[in-house]
Amino acid sequence: MSDEAVDYDVLIPNNVGLARDPKMLRALETWYQGYHDWWMEMGPVGFQEADVWLRTAISVERDGWAKFSYVRMPEYRWGILLAPSEEDRVIPCGEHVGEPAWQSVPGEYRALLRRLIVVQGDTEPASVEQQRYLGKTAPSMYDMRNLFQVNVEEGRHLWAMVYLLQKHFGRDGREEAEVLLQRRSGDDDRPRILGAFNQETPDWLSFFLFTYFTDRDGKMQLEALAQSGFDPLSRTCRFMLAEEAHHMFVGATGVGRIVKRTAQAMAEAGIDDPFDTEAVRALGVIDLPLIQRKLNLHFSITLDLFGAEESTNAADAFTAGIKGRFHETEIDDDHRLHDAVYPIMTLDDGRLEQVEVPALKSLNARLRDDFVDDCGGGMRRWNREIRDSGIDFELALPHIAFNRDIGAFADGHITPDGRVIDEAAWNAERDAWLPVADDQAFLDELMSPVHEPGEFASWIAAPQKGISGKPIEFEYVRLP
Ligand code: BYC
Ligand code: FE
Ligand code: FE
């Protein structure tokens, strides 16, 4: 299959030859109307008229895939871009390992594949809905621009999945594409599919933790789907991963800049007790224990997104060859896993225990373990910032069993350091581990918008550098 250049002078920029496929083009143009309506109704509130310094994907080549310009978000070009095809690519895992990758949907796995694409697609608009009010409290124009960049790219990720549904799944694909525009994050009647995507993202600390942890689930799931034997899905996920890197950059640097500002302000004021909340908050910065409580919340909610530790769905998807493991092709084994085992943690009779279970059934746990590893880097940088300011405090990931709603620990009560306790003890201590109403009231009060280019709210440090070679004081968003 030959790869083609991206036609950028059309409503839907693409490298999938839409111009030669009038039927598909018409279907997508029709869907575009509904998408545009959804964006106006559920996209960023209050800034649809602003000119935003956005990057737009215009190519899939490694260097130069994006261009930067002022764009009004409703006029953003949401393109359909597949990463270059790999010559002679084969199915990397499962019963069909080594056979040529599928270019069309394998009939026997149609329902399973469609379900994965719909679940992936559903998270993308959900996150835009969750973040729609944040523009109003942006701590700087730089941060506001990053928020909107993430938002338009999540919109593009929805396009990526909708293209697969429309192109490869006929009538039920078109129906699913419609329904993706109808579900709403947090709605009682038509909620988004996965738990984390029905939660609120009420403030910027949550936004940065969300992009650090939850977008990283996005990265891990996209890595696993990039290993799909269904080649169009693999190619689309490979290109999405290029954008995902920026989302996690926003999270990692955002939390880092908050931590840095807090540590600086404490050092300047001569406060060395991180738990002297009143004194720290009086400086107009966010106390470290509150950051830890929010981190506990976002980490545990995100772990739920990996599904149950033991899952026949996961085994079926792997065996079918439609979802692989993280870096599947680099793993040195038979890629079938008939007899392999994998150690997982379980909660048995009130005790947390490591047990060996069939590797095929525990693929969700394995991907989650890879995710936890991947979370380490940013954490270490944040802690260096705190240590260098001479403050005795360390941010830590809570135990994987803490505060879980899905999987082996859902019925237990486990502390952040991994002790199993009873419900009464949990209720007594919960407020030390998870955000409380008073925390949210403080953040709501603290976060008022800063619109002067180059200036930053009291609770966050300036970034190291600007975007696309522009200075930090560049006017990243021009308000009408
Ligand atoms: N909430 O067999 P199990 C992203 C359901 S994020 C509610 O363990 P499975 C992004 C499950 O659906 C990445 N329900 O599950 C980030 C199943 O229901 P059915 C999104 C849940 O199938 C930030 C039942 O429980 N992509 O891109 O092995 C911003 C049994 O569970 C949840 C994907 O997730 C939950 N948390 O694994 C923007 C990749 N967990 O089918 C975007 C595609 C489980 O019996 N999805 N259930 O009715 C998948 O690979 C799988 O669907 C999951 C679940 C890993 C999510
Ligand atoms: Fe995404
Ligand atoms: Fe993302």
C-alpha cells in the first residue's frame, strides 16, 4: 500500500484518499455537522471566538508533521492521518501470529474490534467535556493555549476512531459514530462508557494530574492498540501517540511548576513544615499534602481504566491478534502465551497476596504494571524540586489497591501504603488520603484567571520555555 501526502486544502485534511472515495467523503462531511454542533455545545466554554496559537497536524512525516498558526477552535482542521504503513507487517500476537496484518476487518472478530474502537473513541470527546470550563480560570495565556491544544487534539482522536468505524464497519459503524456524539460525561442517562471519564475535572491541579495520569492510560492503551493485527487501527494509533506525548508533557510540567512554586514560596517565607496548611495557603500557593491527596485520587481512578486484573475480554483480544501488549514486538517470547504465567496482586481473605495466574488472562494487569513504571519519571523530578528547596516531603504513588472500584480490590479497604483495614477505619481516615470539600473550596477561590501575556498566577511557576520557539510572553491566546 502506498502512502500519500496530506491534502490540507479541504474540510477534512487526510492521507487516506478521501477525495477518491466520494461516498466516504459524504458520510464524513455529514458526520462533521454533528461533530461541529457537539463542539459548539460541549467544547471550551467562553473561548470559541478567541484566536489560539495551535499546532495542526498536516503530515505524518517524523519532522514537520505540524504547523503552528492562530486558529479559532471551531475552525480547526481535524484531519484523518494514519502513520506510514510498514511494509510486510504481520500480526504480532495470538493465534494468527506471523500472518499478514489485516487491511480489512476480520469477520470473526468484528464485534470485539468494534467494541475496542468505540471505547477508545468515547474517551476522547469525554475529556473535552470534562475540561470545558477550565479556560475561565487559566493561570496564564501559555497554559490556556496548552489546554486548548489538548482539547482540539482529543477532538482529532475522536475523528480517528470515527473514520475507522465509518470506513470499516458499515451501518453499525455509522450508528456508533452517531452515538459517540450523544453520550455526555457525567450524564445520568447517557454517560460516557468508562468510569474516569464521568468524573469532574474541576480545577487546574486536577487538569494537570489528569493529563499526567489519565492521558498516560491513553498512551498505554494506544501502544497496545498500535500492536493490533488490524493494520488501519495500528497506523492510526501510531500517529495519535505523537500527539499524546504533548498531553503528558503538559501534565508533567504543569504539576512540576506547581510543586516548584510551592517549594519556592515556602523557602522564601521560611516555612519548613509542609503540613502547616494555613501558613502555606496564605502564600497563595498549593500545599503539598493537598497535591498528594489529588494525586491519590487521579492515580486510583486511572488504574480502574485498565479493567479487571483477570479478564477474558483481554485474553480474547490478544488471542485474536487485535490488541497486543506494550512493545509487543520487542518482547522475547512466543507471543501466544498458552502456558505462560504472570504474577498479579490479589485480595484474598483480607490479605494482599502475589499469585501466579495464566498470562493470557492477566494482560490488563500487565499493561497496568507497565503504566505504573511509566509514571515514575515525572514523580522523581517533582520530588527533586521539593528536596532541592530543603523541604522534608515526598510525593508518592499510592498502593495499586488503594481506592479502587474495578477489579480485585474493589470490595476492599486499602490504605495508600497498602494496609488492609476495615470500613470503619477507612471512613475515619479517608479525609487524610483523598481531597475534601475544603480543599476544593480553597482551589476554587485560588484559581482566578491571568490574561496578561507572560504573567502567571501566584500558585504556578513560569515554564522553562515557550511553545514552537516563541517566547514565554508571546500572546498564545488573543481574546476577541
Ligand atoms: N469503567 O473484562 P474487563 C484515553 C467494564 S484513555 C467502566 O476487565 P476489559 C484518553 C468492561 O468494559 C484510553 N466499565 O474489561 C485519556 C467490561 O464490560 P463489558 C482509552 C469498565 O474489556 C485522556 C467489564 O467491565 N482506551 O485514550 O478487559 C484523555 C468487564 O471488565 C471499566 C481504551 O480503554 C471502567 N474503568 O478492559 C483522552 C482502549 N473497566 O464489555 C483520552 C480500549 C472495565 O463486559 N478499551 N469495565 O460490558 C479496552 O481495551 C477495554 O475496553 C478496557 C477494559 C481496557 C477499558
Ligand atoms: Fe486522545
Ligand atoms: Fe490525550
